[in-house]
Amino acid sequence: MITLESKLREEFEIVFSDKNLLDTAFTHTSYANEHRLLNISHNERLEFLGDAVLQLLISQYLFKKYPQKPEGDLSKMRSVIVREESLAGFSRQCGFDDYIRLGKGEEKSGGRDRDTILGDLFEAFLGALLLDKGVDAVEKFLNQVMIPKVEEGNFERVKDYKTTLQEFLQVEGDVSIEYRVISETGPAHAKMFEMAVYVNGREISTGIGRSKKLAEQTAAQSALQVFQYENRKEN
């Protein structure tokens, strides 16, 4: 396997001046915690910065690309483009999952393929690139990696699992659907929420996301799978 530096140079024409920034972007908290004596930095602060520049550049792109779309539609498009699942996909597309440094426990538990970790990694890389090369370099990278997928129309329609679940259940009549917070974890700038969905008072499934709304969508998606499986068994 080629080095990360070679990969970035050959595929994206990116050469970091400050290699420490690149190393930090690809260092998960679990790895830093296991090597505390070495005083290794992890990527959470870069993730915070990368999230901000990503939101800005995608907002700017959508604003120019779709001059007739109202603010609400633009916000929905942006949210699905920059959601955890999408960013994790872009990390895999770039091959970044091969290079992230994880602690032994996180590695064994499948962290290298976890959307949360890979989505954060993508944002951390953008933050490092911003500091090392500036906003124009970040925009160029996004034009190579993300924008072609947007141009293909992959993100124009947002899948609303909550609405789909409601419509699916109400075929049989009125039902009570409730979402409850199970837990909140992580630092203030990178919280993770776990939500449960209850149907007529019965817990059906749970979901995790970086906002309550995303966690609700994940829980609703899982609930749909539960009900569809139950229907197949009955039939």
C-alpha cells in the first residue's frame, strides 16, 4: 500500500507543507489515548474546523447552482450532502479508511468501517487542508471528490424515513409514534445522540446520529426494517 502522502500527491495533487497537520487529521481519539505518553494530538479540533468550511463551501455551491430553489430546499440538500453517512462514503471513496490511526480496541470493534469515525475523518482532513493550503485548496478538493456526485443528482431527494414510517403504519389506522432521547455522548462540538422510536407505547428500534433529527431518521429507518421483516414472517 502506498503512503498517504503519495496517494494525496498522485490522486489529488496535494502536498502538505506541515505533515503534522496531516498526521493529526488521521489520528482518532482512541489512538491518542493509548499513546498519551507521546503527547499525540487527535483530530477532533480539525474536525470542528473542517465541518465549518464544508458547510460554507457546499452552501455557496448550492446557492449558485440552484438560483430558483428556496432556502428550505437548499438546507435539505445541504444536510443530506454533509450528513455522516455521505461523508463516510467520501472517505471510503478517497481510500482514507486505510490510513486512519485507531486504538487497538477501536480497531477490533470495527471502527475502521464505522460511519461516525470516517465522516469525522473526512471533516478533519478538510480542516487540515484549510490550515495548510487555504480555502481555495479545499474547494478544489471538493470539486474533485464531492461535487461530481452532487452533479449526478445523488443528493437532490432527501429520504424522509420518519414520514415513510408514519405513512406505513397509518394504513392500519391511527397510531401513536413517539421519539425519545436515550443518551447524549461526546464533546459539545461533536455530540452523538441515541433516539428510540415508540409505536403505541412499544419501543421498536433505536438510532444514532450527530443531531436529534438524524438519530430520529436512523431510528425510523430501523423501525421500517423491523415492521417489514415482521410482515414477511406473517405472510
